Amino acid sequence: DVLQVRAPSGHFYLDRSKQPVVLMGGGIGITPMLSMLNWCIAEQPDREVWLFYGARNSRELMASEHLASISKNHPQVHLRICFSNPESTDVLGQHYHHHGRVTVDLLRQQLPLKPYHYYLCGPTPMMQSLVPALAAWGVPDANIHFEAFGPASIPRKGRQTSPVPHTDTEKAAAQPMVTFA
């Protein structure tokens, strides 16, 4: 079989410092946030972690029992679940913490003033609103880490994006060779 693969690249990985982190996931964008959260608990159990998770309602919430267990058993982890369209059976304070989306205004209300690193993954509208809003709030660009899924284009202050190869020769030169042995 031939697999179309490439080496990991980019800037979206959790730093190993002890600085506090804010993880923000929207919808299925919670997936890498869960990995980062689980790593912090296993490798840096005293590291302060805030997790803001946005979903429409409890029917779309992923890993709710796992998150509740982490929140209960790890006092350094602060969980904030946000429902943008709660079900009639979703109870504020029991199933979720905030009615609405994850926004910088919510972060301002919840977070103590500290030099956090912010990690975000979610749908295009979430990313297009939060990344520039964090920068406007004064978060240094070096402290904003994100991965957008779908056709997202997120402008970064002072950063150039890598050019995409246009010709077949350029594409072939840009392809890494992977050998399984």
C-alpha cells in the first residue's frame, strides 16, 4: 500500500515549561486539548491548566465523564464548559458553566492575571474571533498557539506563512520520503 503521509510540522504543540496554560477547544477541536490536558496531568501534575470547552449542548459534548473526573480529582485543573445552544434538559452549573461561546470577555472574567500560554483548536469562526481578540487583549503572539481545521485562514501579527509549492517539481521536492523498516 502507498500512504500519503508527511512529517509533523508547525507550531502546535504543548511547551514543556511550568507556565500556566489555557486550553480552548470548540466542538471536535477538543481532541488535541484532551491530549494536552492528559499529558499535563501525567507529566506535570502541579501545572495550572484552564480548559474552556465550547459545544452546542450536552448531546455534542465529548468525554464529559473524563473531564468531570479530572476536574474533581485535580484542583490545578479548572474546567469551564460553554454551551451555545443548551438543550432544555441541560442545567447551568450542573452540565455546563457558561451559556454562550468561548470569548475573550469570558477569559477576562475567569482568569487571574498571569502569563498564560493559550492553545486553541476549533472551527473557523471560533478561531477567526479568538486569535485576533487574544492579540488585541495584549497576549504576546509567542503565547498564542493554535490549529484550525477546515478552510480557516487566521491572520497572525508579524508572521509570514510558508509558500505552497505550485509546480510539480516544487511539490516533489517538498515531499518527504518515509521508509518503514
